[in-house]
Amino acid sequence: MWEIKLYKTLLGALRALDNSGRFYNLFARSGDDIVDQAELAKAAGVYSAGVKAFLQFEMKTMDLPPEQKDEITTWLSPELIDKYIAQRPAVLKPSSVESQGHVDKVTIVSGYPIFM
């Protein structure tokens, strides 16, 4: 288990995500305002931009306003946007997990449960 530090500002998110990837990612460049798969994976602390990277991305951007979150999504490379749309985690309230949740889909449960 690890601590997830949420992005507080749009600039902070850009600095964290546009990071040039790891040393062996020769084609990823920092500061180009395009976040590719290697950069997203490095920001998430994983080795490939898959479900875990998208889960980290979604959780770290939860505190940002929707318009800023949409802007961050536009920084993703075209190939990465397609993968993100297909594999993005669902965000559900505890009360809707049973009716809307799927066993085969990554889901973030956000909110407080109400016990009846």
C-alpha cells in the first residue's frame, strides 16, 4: 500500500506528468506538454501505462475541478487517450456499487457509506 498525493493545481499536475519517463524511454521528452505512456507510467510508479497507471491518474486528479481535469486529459498523447477512454476506472458512490459496479471493471468508490 502506498500514499497517493493528489494534484492540487493544474501546473503541479503538468510538472508531475510531463516528466520524460524513465532513463530508457528515449522518445519521451519533458516540458513538451504531451504526456505519453512512459511518462504516465513513471508518474504512477509502474512500468507500463495500463490499468494501474490509469487508476493512479484518476485518483490523483480527483480534487481538481472538472474543467482542469478535462484540460489534463487533453495533454495525453492520442494513443494514450484511446487507451484511457477504454480502461478508465469508474467512480461510484458506495450506494451505487451494487447496482452499477462490475466485477471486471476497475472502480473507485468515493464517499461515505450509509448503514441502514
